[in-house]
Amino acid sequence: MKTIFIVDDSDTNLATAEEALEDYYRVMTLPSAEKMFSLLGKITPDLILLDIEMPVMNGFEALENLKANNLWADIPVIFLTGTTDASIEKRSSELGAVGLITKPFSSSVLLDRIKSQI
């Protein structure tokens, strides 16, 4: 079974995404990028759903750190965001994210985007 990390500082978003995906994937919910990096030392996911707006380390910084490490650079990352504008989409693409999902998201959109990547 494929493993997906969901990284978001909102318990509601973590629960919603986990509920949508748990029948299809092994889901690991993580409240921060720091927790994600500590788990990456033990488990390599097949895909990461990564919130952009988080305290301490935001999603853009986390993606830059992922891409800088050869062990994790090829993990597909889909950003989750409550704010979309051209600059966020542009920066996401430039940093190497494979997609962007606007919150609140529907289960079907989430599943379709993930299926297209893994």
C-alpha cells in the first residue's frame, strides 16, 4: 500500500484528508514540517500533501529542503493552500511541486490529484 504524508497545522484539515484517503493509502498525519522531516528519516512516502501556510517552517521552505536532499528530492509534493493567486501558483511550480489543491478540498479532487501522481 502506498504511503502518503499529510502535513498541515490544522487538525481539521488533517482529519478531513485522512478520512478521504485512509481506505486507499497508508496515511501519516503530521502537524508541522519539522515533524515531517523527523519521520522522513524512518519512512519515505510515495507522496506528500503539504500545507503552504504553517508556523516555523512554511511549505515553500519545506519543499526547498526536500529538493535539496537527494534521498527525498523525487517525492512528489502537492501543496494545500487556502490562498491562491498567480504568485503562489508560480512559486509552487518553480520549486517543483507537482500540484496545488485549494482548501477546503473535496475528497474526489484529492483522490484524483493523488492518483495522477502515484
